[in-house]
Amino acid sequence: MHHIFADAATLARLADDIGKVGSERFDRSMLDHAPFLDEYALIRQPALSLTGIVTGHPRISDGHRCLSTQIFYLDLERGVARTINRWYRLGRPHGFERQ
């Protein structure tokens, strides 16, 4: 018996996006419809993933805490993360005091 955890099309999109982030092909407009994750934190389960309060996710209602799939790219300076399924725009890290 075998299990497929990600289809070929999902993995191809992931590979294409990872290729773009280190080149001139990275366009910030790729993130226009990416969910926003506020009060985010990195967690291990066993793979590294994100948790936070989500807005704009296609399957999770705004204002709910979500748990992402495995992270494959994280850039805190740009405020973005790429999981196996999608980009996330990052807000404040968990525990960050509001000014």
C-alpha cells in the first residue's frame, strides 16, 4: 500500500515558486491573494509549520487560528512564507506587543 501526500501539480507549483524567490522572477504581486497570518509562530509537528490567526484563507474562516502544512520557504524580512500548498503573508510574531 502507498500514500501520496502531495500531487505532482502541487509539487511543481512549489518548485516554481521556490525558484522565483531567489531571482528577478519574484514579483510581490504573487502575494496579493495570499492569506495573512498574524500572531504567527513556528512549530514542529514533526515538520516545521506555522500557526497563527488567519485572514483570507480559502478554507479557514477569518479570525480563526490555523495550522499550516510544512514550510518550505521562510523570509522574515519580506514577511512571507511558502508552505507546500500556498504563500502566506506574515504579520506580527506571536507575543509581539502592540504599540
